[in-house]
Amino acid sequence: MLTRLDATLLGLAQKFCDRMQQITGLTKFRFEKWSLIVAMMFMWHYSLLNLIEPVHLFALCLTTLLLFRIIRTVEVCEARFLRDGELFLFGFARRESRIVILLLYTLFELLFALYGAWDLVCEFVCLVLWVYFAACIPRPPSKSKIREYYEKGLEWLRGAVGPIPTPIPVRHR
């Protein structure tokens, strides 16, 4: 059952990344970074709304530094992929590691939902999204549909307006 759920989630993430790259030109690496940044925002939002002790603040800062380090690693992986075609999958290409993360996620989500910490539930949703975005295979860079429509619109606009007349200098007597 978990294998089927994992395959479904990975298929949905792959379709989402492929379709968004066709439409917007953004690669799966961009979605990885965004999911980590949104997870960090939910984590800080929960922490700032609830009074936390200095030990929790220290753990929060360490977690934030870790997430920034992961974001930097994603940027390096993106540069390598775009330059050399080399792909690094963080070990999430293995189904077993994704299933373990999904089980841990479900456990933490139930605990945080019972506790009433919906910000942390949203944070874990974003982290699971990151795991599945990281496991996706990126498409090679190509022109997006938005860029194609933009260029076609510019061509049509240039044709509709016609050539721009150039001013002729006039001599005053």
C-alpha cells in the first residue's frame, strides 16, 4: 500500500514538474527551493507565535541554517545539471528512503495536529513536497509556452503597428 502511495505521489510530482517547466520554463530545482523556503516560513511563523525557550530558539536557528545549506546544495546541483547534465538526487531516488520519510511525516503530522500546531503540519507537508520534487528527473532546458506566446505577441504587434517611421531632418532657413 505504501509502495503504491509512493509511486502515485512521485508520478504526480513528476507530472507537475514537467508541466510547469513546459508552461513557465522553471525547472524542478526551483520548486525544491520554494518548498524549503515555505517550510522555513511556516516553522518561523509557529515559533514566533508561540513563546519558545532559548533551547528551542537555538534548535530553530540550527534548522534554519541546515535548510539554507540544503537550498545552496540544490543550487549547486542545478548548476551542474545545466552545465554538464549531471544529476544528484539526495538519495531520494530509492523508494525505501521516501517511504520511511512518508511514515515519519505521517507520525509527526498526527502529533502536531493533535497538539493544534497547524503551522508545523504545513511545514512537514512542504518538506515532503521537497522530497518528492528532489526525486523527480528534470527535463532539459527549453523555451516555455509563456515565452513562445510572448514572442508571437511581439511579432503580431510589430506587424500590426508596422514599421516605425524615422524622422527626416529639416533645415531651417
